Amino acid sequence: MLHLHLRKRLMGAIEPYPARTFGKRFLDIAVYVAGILGPVMSLPQVILVYVGQDVAGISVISWLGWAMLDVPFIIYGFAHKERPIIITYTLWMLINFSVAIGAVIYG
């Protein structure tokens, strides 16, 4: 019981979604946009790997590691019902696995 009381004091009340204030609504939208744009900005790397078949300087271990590190965040997103986290890290995982697989194929 002390744990719940302490958590409420530290975290405060859960904010409604969508937020009621303009600033927080804007932030909600910005998180979705950033969560999609980040992985999209890595698409040139995927294109370079698959179209150009250029894997010079690509570390399979690094890209595979980044993909694996996305999994806990995706699980966290589902556990806490946080759609922006689920979307963002699923997209990152797809990008990271794509580069790693391409590096294996063309390396």
C-alpha cells in the first residue's frame, strides 16, 4: 500500500488522452510525428543496403543489437497501453532488422 501511495505522490494523476490543454495536445501530436519521422529518416540507409547493395561500414552486430533493444520498449508500450511507444519502437525494430538482414545478405 505504501508503494501505491508513494507512486501517486511522485507521479501525480494520470493525464487524459487526448490532453485537455492545447500545449499538451500539441505535444501528443508531436510525439506521434517524431515517432514516425525518426525511423523514416533511416530509410535511406535501408535503400542503400538493398538497392545499392552497399554494406560497407555497417555492423550487423550493432544493427541487430539495436533491433533487439527495441523489443523491451515494445513490450513496455503494450503493458502500459502507450500507443506512441508501441508505434515508434516497432518502426525502429523493422528498420534495424532490415539493415541487419541486408548486411548479412550483401556482406
